[in-house]
Amino acid sequence: MELRTLRYFVTVAEELHFGRAATRLHMSQPPLSRAIKQLEADLGAPLFTRSPTGVRLTPAGSVLLDEARALLDRADRVRRRVSAAAGVTAVTIGILGDSTDPAVARLAAAFRRNRPGVDIHIRDTDLTDPTCGLRAGLVDVALTRAPFDETALSVRALRADPVGVVLRTDDPLGRRDGLRLAELSDRRWFRFPPGADPLWQTYWNGGKPREGPVVRAVQECLQSVLWNGTVGLAPLGHDLPAELVVVPLTDMPPSRVVAVWNEGDANPLVRSFVDIATTAYRR
């Protein structure tokens, strides 16, 4: 059994749906299904019962879920201890969309000063997974925005930003100083793909289901507004193309910038990153 396959299995077991699991793992569904079928063949036991609406763990699958989580936790500890003994230190940081935020530049400079010997890997992710691949083991810590499912995660709030609606400059509502969500109820909004975190999707849809094109990246959101007149939400204070404007929403709760990591992760580099990020975002 490969650790990667065990991570796939755990993700499917947590989502109980191959499509949502594939979205969370940032892969297509067919190779994920093949990997799970091969794992079942290797173990000689079915791990899931499948239906059109999703999957359920079999008794064998429930046993493997407990063992797989323990194995993956142990593997992570082994990796960190071996790296430390070899004098190699590295951390993978997931960043969601806000790489141009001045606070990110301050954080990067401060982290380099405080941890000059650390090999830093950056994973810039799309809008489908607000944890930037944290649960899938793709990153050690994520710099992202809440809200999302925080189960088994630790979250440190760094800043709260007011939110507005992105419109074309020729939109009549684009000349307003402020808007309420109800004034946008008859518009088409951009949406995230099926399987995206429900809390995350509900927040960026203004608290209710919407109709409109599906987008995966910030640039797709902006292009959707330009080409289709679609509306969507965005934090205030970010640069936009000249053809777009963001109008503050008076009844929308602020968007929280957060650092998030796996609960119980004792990696000192993660703790250091979170502490440095807390200071960088206070300026």
C-alpha cells in the first residue's frame, strides 16, 4: 500500500463521495476510482458500498480508515524527524488567491529573516479548496480565507476585510456607494464547482443558492464579470482591471484572512509561520 493511495482512501471516506473527494484532492475522478479499486483488490476486501448518491464504508473500510489515519500520521512524523536529523528543513505553504496582498510580501520577508535555512515551497491553489490541499497532505500550512469546515484543523485569524460586489463599470449599480445583498437577488452569480466546501460556497454566494457560471480561479471570476455581466463577491482593497469596480456591501459579514494547519501538528516550522504571520498582518 502506498501512502498516496491511503491519502486518497481517507479523503473518499471523509467525503463519502468520489466526486467531492476528487475535487478536494485536485484530481479527476477516474484515476481516483481506479486507485481505490486497486486498493480493494490488494486487500481482498470491498472498502465501500457504492450508490448513485455516494458511498458508504464497509466494515473493512471502517477498520482501514482508523489504521490509515494512524499510518499517515506516523509517516508524517517520520518524515519530519528524518529531515531534522539530516539537517534539511522545508515547509510547504498553500496560498489562496491573495498573493498580491502587501501583507503576504511582509510575511515572506519576515519568514526568510527568521528562518533563513528553510526550504520554502509555495502551492498557489484555486477556489475549489479553501484549505489549499491541507487535508490531502499537499501543504503543511495554508494562508487562506474563512469560513470553511474547520474539523480537525487549527485556525488563527489574521485580519478581517470588508466585502463588496464586483461589477462592470457600465453597470448602473456600479456607480453606487454601497449595496445590499437583496438588490442583487435577480442577478446571475458565479459559483464554485460541485463538491466545494459548503460553508465556503454559501458565504461567497451571499448566504443563498445562486444561478450562474462555475469558476475555479480568481481570474475566471473577473473574466466572468467582464464577459457575462455576472456578479460575485470579493474583499475590498485589491487591484481590479479598469473595466471593473467593486461596490461595498453594507450587510455582508467581513472576510477573515486566516492561517490554518492540521490539528495536533507539532512541526515547529508551522508554529513559526503562524506566529510570524500574526505579526505581519497586524501592520
